[in-house]
Amino acid sequence: MIARLRGMGCAHPTEVCIKFDEVAQYVIDRKLGKQITRGEAREIIKQSEEDGLVHFVDNAIGDIKHNCNCCGCACWNVGSIKRRKIPRDALMATYFIRKTDTDECTGCGECVEACPVDAITMEGDFPMVDEDWCIGCGVCVDKCSSEAAKLKLRPDKRGQLPISNFRELHERILSEGGACK
Amino acid sequence: METKDIYTQLADHLSTLGMGYPPNEDLEEILRANFSPLEAKVALAIPTRVIPLQPAGIDEIISTVNLPRAKLEDILEDLSQRGLLYSGNTVNGGKGYALQQVGFSFPQTFFWKGEDAPHARNMANLVAKYFNRKVTQKAYATETKAFRYIPVGKTIEPDIQAVYPYHMMEALSRKQPYSLYAIALVA
């Protein structure tokens, strides 16, 4: 919306910010958004995937409160990475990285077009992933018709998992001093 | 002794949240455009060393602000109606209020409705000016990250799906037992 209000919007859908439980209640009560059904939420997520949007959620396993679905054109976080303004790991947790099975890859370049952060380029016959900028979103995997694109857990993140729930996540952030320490 | 401007005080206060606001003059401009001095004083009475979405009750807030209870309740409710405070139930079940934390609702609440109105346009410009590269990086500089990217659909290998189902957006949307869903526009 910020980009659109400033005359710099894109064609991607913007009604894609889903809230759950008490946050949903707040958004509905304050008329900041509207109530949807579980089925409608799943449909929005499915449509977001078809539109090549990146999902993100709270960095917790359970009790997640938010899911947003963003493009690289207008989103403050995916866009900042796409434009190489802010290092990938500075903003959000990234657990996966894209790999290519060269035996299966046809070199069609579909994944290059699909990548929301422009982290894939064609090098000869095969796509090359810039592993410093890949956010492991899987958008390229979803678009790969030969099933050559795969997501793997980041080797440097092996053993690191999201925090068990929302409360523990934010108690940890507080105990570490928060963002502006 | 010179007293700090109320908006400088509020900016400093908001910087101490877990997902805090990096304080600077651009933030103060946003605060000035949204809070009256009295509203800023009320916001200063709301605790910061709490997790997001954890409201403080009226009794806790009134203990640090010199206002009649009814007046305080009116101001808190009005701020919440305008999306400037989160409101919900306290741990004891009563009504409570919390400061908006970065990434959850600040600056998002200005834009969730999708209104193309003068205030929203003003906020779009002020927020874009405030959240420059340096401020954005600082606002998300927590050691443990508050958010994570989660792969679309079934894009991870079956063996990983089996061990880590919470890494799949599809599983999350299918299995988490939420009681209520809402949709808003992205900031």
C-alpha cells in the first residue's frame, strides 16, 4: 500500500496479509480488515503461490499469529533484498536454500524469471543460485516444470529450528535485548 | 533541567520494545502526526518490556499516569480505534492495551484498511522516509529473528516434510487450529 499510495505500486495482489486468532479479532473489531473463513485463508495462500508471492510467518513452530505474502516489487522486506539494499539474513530467518539437480534440469530458465529476489542467473546451460541472496522461499521450485529445482535445509542452519511458540520467541528476543539494544 | 519534548520521550520509550522503533527525528514526525501531547503521555504509561500482543490492564497503566480513570479509558480506546494501540484481553481476562511493535502492526495499521485518504498518503510518505535502509536494518536487528520465510506448497523434499512439517506453508494452513481468520492489505 505504501508503494501504491506513493504512485509506485505493482500489479501483485495486496489483500494478502492474514491474521489469526486474537490478532484477527483486533483487526476485525477495529475495522482494519475483515473476517474470512479458514477456506478463504487457504485460497488466498494458494492464489499467492500462483502469483509467485513469498510467504512469511512468525519465526515460531506453533501459535503463529501472522502470515504475509509478498512480492519483490513493492514489499519492504523482499524488495529490500531484491534490490540488494539489506543483507538477506539481516531481516528474517531463512532456513532453506535452492539447489539444482543438473541431471533433471532442462535449462528452460523459468526459475530465473520466477525468483522474487533475482538470485538466479543462467550460467551456460544451467541456472546458478546466488546463495548469499536466496531466501529459500520455494517460488522457483513451484514453477520448475522438470522438478530439477529443490529446496534443501541451509547447511549453516542445520540444527537451528524456529522457536516452539510465539511467547517463547518474543521472550527470547526481549532477553537478548530487543532490536534497538 | 530541560525536559525532553514529549515526542522525543515517546520515541525513546518505543525504542525499548522487543521489536522497538529506532528513534530519530523522522519517527518523531510520525508520532507528532498521530498522537496529541496528552495521547503521547498516555502511550508513555504503557509498558514496553512485554511481548507483542500482551496488553496491560487499566489498573497497571493508570498507576503511572495522572489522569482520571474515565478520561484515560476514553483516550486508550480512541487510540486503539485509530490503530495506534493494540487492544485485547489481559492475562486476567480484563480489557487491556499494548503499544504496537515493529513488524506486527507498526507501521502496518496505517495501511491495513487500504484507504487512499490524505492521512494514509501522508503516512506513506513519512513511513517511507523513516524506514530507510539503516532504520529498517536496525528495526529487525534482533539476534533471534521475529519472522521467517516459509516455503510455498510442497516444495521441500518428502523426508524434510515428514520431519519438519512446520516448514511447509501448506501444512501450517491446513493443520493449525485457528479459531478466527482475518485479512488485511499489506503495508
